[in-house]
Amino acid sequence: MANQIGDFFKNYPTTEEAVEGIANHLRKFWSPSMRQRIIGYVEKTEGGDLAPLVRLAVEKLKSSS
């Protein structure tokens, strides 16, 4: 699901805007437990299955939580 969200935002004008858009979407529409699970996933696996923009957005979430 996170990669599908990333696909929506990947056409934003800049990487920063795309990452912020993904992070904001995750903050608004994902429950705290879902956000913690994806942060934990990235910590354990370095987010190997996630698109690069999504990994950056998760790192942004991690730094702001």
C-alpha cells in the first residue's frame, strides 16, 4: 500500500514535495500502529521492498515522531 501512495506522489515537481506529500498522507490516514509498523520495517530491513521516495518519507516520519 505504501508503494501505491508513493506512485501517486512520484510525479510531484520535486523530490522534497513528493516525500512531504507521502509523509503527510501517512500521518493523516494511517493509524499510529500502522506508522510504527512501517518505521519498524524500515529499521529492520532498510525498507528493501519500498520505493525510494517511500523510504525517505518513512525516515521523515521517524524523525518527526
